[in-house]
Amino acid sequence: MGRILVVDDEPDLRFLLRHVLASAGHEVTDAGDGAIALACVHESPPDLVVTDMMMPVMGGVEFIRRLRADPATAAIPVLAVTGDLHLARGADAMLAKPWQRAELLAAVDDLFRKGRDGR
């Protein structure tokens, strides 16, 4: 299983995402906004990021843009989990809120299998 960074400003959703992903065998860390998440990524790069798009301080669009702009983090796959899929620009995959456990795990497994290039 892989190392996943969960990024969401809602503590209950972060807890739920951590719980579901950890119960599937993943090592999960979390951050409450994109700025904190960037620091986490640079400190200990994850294998995958699961992020909300609408957050204070730094939202998902800017967070993904900064990940992609840095050669050290550009290859990290990103799953956008959001209520507005139109905001999920730059993500490798999208999952609409509210999501089901099986949908989340399938999307994560698919990204681990295919990676950023989709193969």
C-alpha cells in the first residue's frame, strides 16, 4: 500500500478519509489547507494526494498548480474530492462529494496502478 496525504479544511472529512484509507492499509497523513499540505509534501513526499478543492488559505487549484510547477513534486498523482468537479483542474482523477467508500478506494487504487500518465 502507499503513503497518502489527505488535504481538507473540514476536520470530520479528514478523519473519515484517513480512517477509510488507513483501514485499506495505506499510511495516511493530513493537512487542513493547501499551504500546510505543500509543507508536508516537501518534508515527506507522499505517493498520492487526496485533496478538497475549496479551502481557506490556499485552495486545491493553487495547491495542485504549485505541485505541478515543482519538478520534485510534479509526478505525484492527485485525486480531487470535491463538491464542484469544475474546480478540479489539474487533478489526475476526480471524485464527487458525497462519495462512497468503494468509489474512493477504487479511485485511489486506480491512481496507484496507473500513476500520473494514465497507463
